[in-house]
Amino acid sequence: MPTYEYECLKCGKRFEVFQKMTDEPKKRCPTCRGKVRRLIGAGAGMIFKGSGFYITDYRSKSYKEQQKKESGAPAPAKDEPKPKPKPKEGAPKAQ
Ligand SMILES: [Zn+2]
């Protein structure tokens, strides 16, 4: 069952309600009976999506950092991925 998060417009209390998607949304705060609004996007799906983006971004960044470290080359001023031709070395031609 999905969890829905609500916020009371009157007292600011936040609470989660387990309910079916077909259930009617809550309208009243259990504490003060004030009006509540459902926090759209507070559900697990949205959080997952958000953190997914974050992780992807974080990973690619740290990956670049790691590459810089490993290559030992001084970092260029601009952090742009430049395709540079690899000089072939240590590959002796067979005459
Ligand atoms: Zn309230």
C-alpha cells in the first residue's frame, strides 16, 4: 500500500497515511481538525527518482575525479571531456 504524506495547513503537522490509491484523500488534521493538503511527490516513487538522479550525477563526477587522479596529469582548466588521440607507444612494428 502506498504511503501518502499530508501537511496540516493549520498547525503545520505532517503525517503519513497508509491507504489504497482508491481511498479518499484525508481532508482533516487528526490533531486540530484543520484542513490538510496532500504532499504530492512525497511518496516513495518520487524520492526514488530524485535520489536516482543524484546518484547518477554524483557517480559520474566522482568517476571523472578518479580518472584525473589515476592519469596523474594536471587537470585542465575546463572540466570538459576532450577526446584526445592516444599515442601508440610500446607497440613495436614488425618491421
Ligand atoms: Zn493540524
